[in-house]
Amino acid sequence: MNQQVLTYLPVISPVATLVVVMLGVLLNNRHVDTRIIDVIRHMDARFNDLRDIIRSESGRLEATLRLELKTEISSLRQHILKLDQRVERLETQRLVR
């Protein structure tokens, strides 16, 4: 029986080694998959935070720009009104002469 085991040992040894290596790879893969999922969750949380920050900043910027635009439009209307008054005054001066 010992002689028989010694004959099959060169065949059994690589197969046993292969089985041990495959088990190690599978167990290590589970650990790596878990770590990758953790990294993906962390990245998703960071991207959500960044998205919220960008939305709030863009909303604040939009409100500021609207206020500035309203102010500029109001100023332009006043200038146009003054120009209209000057044109009317010049036209009436021409008519008076």
C-alpha cells in the first residue's frame, strides 16, 4: 500500500496544490469584492455630497445673477427714459424755433 501511495504521489500533489490555490483565490476574491463594494459606496457618497454642493452653489449663483440682472435692467430703463426725455426736449426745441 505504501508503494501504491508513492506511485500516485506525483499525480496527487499538483492536484492538491491546485485545489489549495483555487480555494485561496476564491476566499481572497470575496475579500477583494467586499473592499471594492466599500470603495464604490464611499465614492457614491462623495459624489452625492459633491452633487448637493454644486446644486446649492448653482442655485445661489443663479439667484445672485437674477438680482444683478434685474438691477442692470432697471438701470438701463432709467437711462433709456432719460434719453427719451432728452430727445423729446430736443424735438420740442426744434419745433419752438
